[in-house]
Amino acid sequence: MILFLFFSISFSQLIIPTIEIADGVNMPLVGLGSWLYDSDTAYASTLSALKLGYTHFDTAYDYRSEDGVANSIGIGKALEEMKEKRPRDSYFITTKIEGGLNFTRTVAEHMENLKDLGLNHVDLLLTHFPCTMEATPVCSKACRQDQWRALETLLMQGATRAIGTSHFCKKHMQDILEIATVKPAVNQVEYHVGMGSSGPLADDDKDWMQSQGIHFQGFSPLCGPCANGTELITGKMVTDIGKKYNKTGAQVSLRWQVQQNIPVIPKTSNPSHQLQNAQLFDFELSDDDMETLTMARSPAAAGGGGTGPSGDCQFD
Ligand SMILES: NC(=O)c1ccc[n+]([C@@H]2O[C@H](COP(=O)([O-])OP(=O)(O)OC[C@H]3O[C@@H](n4cnc5c(N)ncnc54)[C@H](OP(=O)(O)O)[C@@H]3O)[C@@H](O)[C@H]2O)c1
Ligand SMILES: *[C@@H]1O[C@H](CO)[C@@H](O)[C@H](O)[C@H]1NC(C)=O
Ligand SMILES: *[C@@H]1O[C@H](CO)[C@@H](O)[C@H](O)[C@H]1NC(C)=O
Ligand SMILES: *[C@@H]1O[C@H](CO)[C@@H](O)[C@H](O)[C@H]1NC(C)=O
């Protein structure tokens, strides 16, 4: 018994708090991103994160290499390899299906997600976008509603434990709420220091979503694809704040979100960065530092690194 305890503690050095996003479904506040990784990089980064004790992974049908191979295949391979030490109920996995698909295609695409991951269910399934994901997106309320019905069906069938949206603003969400028998558990949108909590670029209606009981999740928390790619990692503001707590700039940027109970999914394949990004729960930013970070208006970029707003409300 003592030996067993010692082993499990030394194997997983991380304790990552969770929030309940649906009945009995607990999402860890820190996960690992995988956007733009090919399946080899996704495999290596997932394997290293699992060994460190990561409990949350984010992927999507759309995360593919140029030759069309889903990065979920690499993630699935790492999960399979670690399944003795990291059984299925020890981790949380989010995937997405493309926006704008009809009922049949939505169900079929998620079946491909599961096959690629080698799993019979995920923990959270999101519709990736309020419209189709073509270069010129096509949007319609009817399509959003049809797709939501498909997500509810997948939930009932046990192919996911919770369902939600991504890139939605209030008007998109209202279309869903009109017909939903199960409300979206989560809306995943771009969110990081520099966007404030209700600045002009944050049209994601965060406060309204939260008032509806829809959890807000931030993507690109380090502003990875933004023009100022390292401002939230090595920039002066976050670095100076970090010195007070013996933390890095990246840890300050991430802590600002988790201290608001917003789950983050920073992406890195570097094991020491992975460890750093999960060590956010042994310090607390002061009210003044939280305020400084909330007031920051740089990097002023949103919408997947473009200049658009975070809720993508410009799309009908
Ligand atoms: N729903 C959506 O449409 C959507 C859109 C965008 C993103 N996402 C999700 O959100 C995840 C994260 O967003 P993102 O990939 O755009 O970028 P991000 O996590 O904001 O930033 C990633 C960049 O930060 C660097 N980094 C991470 N931790 C670091 C550390 N501790 N120290 C120094 N550098 C560090 C990484 O480089 P190194 O590898 O060198 O560490 C990488 O270049 C995605 O991977 C994806 O899963 C979802
Ligand atoms: C659903 O979409 C697919 C792919 O776009 C299409 O082939 C199929 O005919 C559509 N099904 C229905 C019932 O509209
Ligand atoms: C500062 O943080 C580093 C990295 O986590 C750690 O090794 C070091 O012991 C810390 N220093 C103090 C004074 O806490
Ligand atoms: C990039 O960072 C600099 C220095 O913090 C800032 O003045 C500038 O506005 C930023 N650019 C963008 C696009 O956010």
C-alpha cells in the first residue's frame, strides 16, 4: 500500500484542479493544445504530457497535416501506449467537428474522430464554428440547429460525455438555446491577456454566456498565432509581474485565466514548458496584478490570430 502510494505520487507530480461543466463531468483547468501539430508531433507531445501527469487534451477533426492525416491518430497512439498508467477515466479529452455540417455528416465525422483517437467516447465534443469552415464561410440558423440536434444524439448515444460550441457569440448561441434539450456546456473562444474581459475585441459575450450557465474556455491563451507571438511569454509586463512570484511570464498569463476559473489549453511540445504551464496552482496573483493584466490592451489580436473579434459575431 505504502509502496503503491509512493509510486503513484512520484509518477504524477501534477495536481490540476477541475471545474464541473455538466453533471459529473469535470474539466481540468489546464490541458494541452494540439492545433497545427501533425500526428508525430501530437504523439510525442501527448506522450510527454501524460508522463508528466497532464489530464486534459484538446484536438479537432480539423487538426490535420497537409496530407490530411488527423493529429488525433498521434494522440490516440500515445493514449494507447500509456493506458496501463493512465486509464481512460483519468483524463479528459475534447474534440470538435467542423461547423456547418448537417446531421448525418456531423455524426459520421465524430465517428471518424473516435476511430482516429482509438476511443469509444470523448469527454467534450464541440462544434468548431458557427458556420461552415470554408474560406468563405456559409452560415445559417437552420444548419446550426440541425447540427446541435446531432450533437445531442451523440451525447445520448454515449459518444461524448458533454457537448458545446466554439467561436460562438450571443446571437449564435440563442439559435441553439431556442431548440436545445441539452444546453451547451462550454463555449471555447480565443481569450488571453490583452483582450480584457469585455474589450472591443472580446465580442464573445462572456458574461452573458456565464449567466446562462455556459462555461467559458479560452483558446490560444499565450496568443501563439498572434503578431506579437512572445509578448505573453517573454514580454515586459508579464515577466515583471512573474518576478514577484518566482514565475515565468507564460505562467502569469495562464494564471490570469485559471484564477478566473477559465480552463486553458496552452500548446507546447517542449516537456519543460509543459511542466511550467501546469504549475499554476501554488501561487495567487494579487488583485492589483489581476487588474493590470485585465486592463492590458496588447497583444490586441483576436480570432485565431487575425484582427477579428473573439466571438466571430461578424458571421451570420
Ligand atoms: N477552437 C478553435 O478554433 C481553436 C483555435 C485556436 C486554438 N485552439 C486550441 O488552443 C490551443 C492553444 O492555442 P495555440 O496553439 O494557438 O497557441 P498558444 O497555446 O497560445 O501558444 C503556443 C505557443 O506558445 C509557446 N509556449 C507554450 N508554452 C510556453 C512556455 N511555457 N514558455 C515558452 N513558450 C511557450 C509554444 O512554443 P513551444 O512549443 O516552443 O513551447 C507555442 O509556440 C491550440 O493548440 C488548440 O488546441 C482552438
Ligand atoms: C449532408 O451533407 C453531405 C455532405 O455535405 C451531403 O452529401 C448529404 O447529402 C447531406 N445530407 C442531407 C440529408 O442533406
Ligand atoms: C523559483 O522557481 C524555480 C523553478 O520552479 C525553483 O527551482 C526555485 O527553487 C524557486 N526559487 C524560490 C526562491 O522559491
Ligand atoms: C506588439 O507589442 C508592442 C509592444 O508591447 C505594442 O506596442 C504593439 O501594439 C503590439 N502589436 C500588436 C499587433 O498587438
